[in-house]
Amino acid sequence: MLPDLMTAEKLKELENKQATGLRQEDYIPQEPPRFITEIESMIVKELEPVRFETRVEPKEDPRLKVEWFRNGVALPYGSRFHPRYDLGFVALDIDYVYPEDQGLYVCRAYNSHGEAFTKATISCDASQVKPPLSEGACAMLRSLIQKDTIIKK
């Protein structure tokens, strides 16, 4: 059984190249990257997760690199920002969004033959989020409600 994405024609092509003594470097695509799909702009509520995904070619190029930027600055990968790149599939997961995460997001793919970009914006609607009240604030609110009730009587 052939692995996923492996056709009989592709297998024959690889076998023929091996028979002629070509090295693995000879199989590396000699073309600049290009995005097959574009990332899409979105409007989200504060604290919602976000996912950008796209596809890039040539996916067989082991030297192809992918970078993400927000408003022209490289993203700080780690705590909330998680980039992924696997055989042409590219994604950026953001665990939760704050208003300061708004802006233009750019995905750059590059190799020795050139570069390609896809871009989109995130707008964050912070008005949808009601922050939880602290214990002290809850106690103060209860006290005000009680005083208001007493005054009305």
C-alpha cells in the first residue's frame, strides 16, 4: 500500500531517478514558493481563539521556511502563539486574543528561489467581554444594593 499522497506514477519517477544515480538534492524543487490558499481576515471577541491556515507549494522543498508577523514585527512564538508547518500545510493558532493583538498578520514563505506572502487582519471586539468581578467588588455591589433597597423603603 502506498503512503498518502504517493501515486504510482510518482513512485515510478522516484525509482527511475534512483536507478540513474541521482542524489536526493536533485529532487529538491527549483521554484519560488507560492500560496495555494490565502489566510482570511476576521473579527473576533476578546479571549476567543483564532486560527489562520493556508497551503504553500512547493511542499517537497526541505529548505522552505515560514515566518509570521503582526504589524511588521515577528511574532513571539510560545505562550499564546503557535505556528505550524507540515508538508505544505501552514497554520497559526492563537490561544486567545486581546485587543492589542489586532492588526495585520502576514505569513511569509521563502526559499533560495524567492518568497511569497499572504496577509489578513484581526479585529478584536472587546465590548463583548464582561470581566468577572472580584470578591471585594461583589461585596461592595451587594452593600450598595442593600442600601438602595433600605432608602427606597
